[in-house]
Amino acid sequence: MTLKQLENLIEIDQDITDDAYGTYYDKRTIEQLLNYGIILLDKPPGPTSHETVAWTKRLLKLPKIGHSGTLDPQVSGVLPLGLGEATKALGVLLYGPKEYHALGRVHSLPSKEKLQEVVDMFRGEIFQKPPQRSAVLRQTRTRTIYEFEIIEQKERLLLTRILCEAGTYIRKLYYDIGEILGPGATMVELRRTRVDQFSERDGLVTLHELADAFALWEEKKDDSKLMKMIKPVELALSELKSVIIRDSAVDAMCHGAQLAIPGILKISPNLKKGDIVGVYTQKGEAVALAEATMSEEEIRDATKGYAFETKRIIMAPNTYPKKWRTKPTPPKD
């Protein structure tokens, strides 16, 4: 295992894994990645996020693909896609920070000092009311702007970088800046450059590149390009704390069971009640998302009881053998 979140875990117990079942997360075949992989798509301006997903489904001949974080039709940039079972893990990305590069036009020509002063006002917690053309209720709400910088200015055109809380409307941000400056401001072009831990630097894939790589694999059985484009689903959970479980506990969780103390082998340090964690096999495969019902100290001291409540099952049932018992059905009278 080399995933960052699976290193330096606290050992609760020891066990060995059966190589006859499952697959080490970084040794999956293309067929397996098409069911447990994510693609960092570079969405083009024009189509909706839904249309982009529909095109990708036809391109890869897959029945199920999901995306994390809708982009407006004219917005380009990072659109994480989950393939097959990996769609179940995308929810963890929805609430992480987003980064945008925005090109806007101010309707006056303020001094650089004045412009910087106004931009500085929009760092930290701000109030926003969603625009009229939005899919959410138009109520004033707070959002946090973590970073806001002017990269370049050419007369009334501004290129800015904004790192913000999920759900921030960048077009509305420019509108509000224009209100303070006086004559107004308009966003011209927008590109999303980061979703939670994933950014442009992680290597985005265009639809054309994906189509070429898939055709190369399908027609010539050459997976060299496609393998680089599909990342293991486990990377989507890399910002969460982690739990590693026994092989014997895997299928029970895949059928909705809660994770009890005897099934736990390793946990992240400083685990607290209420933490959302990624649950993994000893091969590093994501099994589920769960919520801790015990702290690290309580888990280390306990010998029985449920330590995690299953929230979202990622792995398909029967990937590992059934080693759990069901209660016998009482005889009918």
C-alpha cells in the first residue's frame, strides 16, 4: 500500500489477506478500473455536466457514470467522474474547497490600489444570495473565500484566482465587486482548476484523449494510455481518516453490516467520534464510508461492540467470501 492515508496507521490486531479474493488497489486491470475508477475530466465549455457524462458513458460503453460538482455549460475545467461502483464515493468531494480562475471586466477603470482594496474585502466569510438562474432557493447565505488574488490586469480586464468554499457563485462575486466599485463588473470566462484535493496538476483528460485511448485499448488491446487516465477510486477518499479491516469482515459490510471491534486491524491516529472514514481491505480497496461511533482510545481498549456505522457501501457484495452468519429463521407454528 502506498496511499498516503493508509500509512502510519495504529495497529489494533494482525491478520493476513487471501490473494484469491479482491485485487490490490494499484494492480487493477482496465476492466476493473472501469468499475472502480475515477477520471479527472477537463470539461469543455458548451455542454452541461449532464451531457458531458452522457457522452462519456457512450464513449466508454458504461451503464453508470457519475460526476462530482456541477459546472455551468460555459464553464470549463476539473470535473471528476466516477465509473461504476466508484460513483458511490464521489459525494466526499462535494463539500471540499474549489478553485477557479476567472476572467472579468470592470465597467470603470479604478486605480490598482482601489481595486486591491475591494478584492481584499471579499476574503474570509462573505454573504451571498444565489443568482436568479440557479437551482437552489434564493436565500442569503454565508460562504468562505480562502484566497482571492489578482493575477493580471489589462485595463478593465481582470484575471483572478479564487479558492473558495463549495457553493460559492463566482459570477455573483464579480457582480458584488462591481456594485462596490460603482459602475459594475461582469464575469466573462470561468475555469475550475481544483475540486477538493484534485487539481489541474494531477493531469486532466479531454474527451478526445479519452476516446483515442479507449479505442486503442478496445481495438489493439493496448492499455498504456487508458491506464494513465483512470485513477483508483481510493484517491477520492485520500483526505479522510482510514480503517483497515479483516477479509472476514468485508462481505458483511458490503451487505450493510456495521463494523465491530473484532473486524478492525488498523485505524488512523486521533480518530474521534463522528469522524467520517474510508474503510479498506488489507489490499487497500475501498469497502465503504462509515462514521466512527467510538474514539481511537475506546477502540484500542474495547474487545467487542460496534465502532463504525456504515454510511455508504462502495464495494460490490460477494467480492470477498461470505464468512458471517445470519440468524436462523424461527420455525413457523
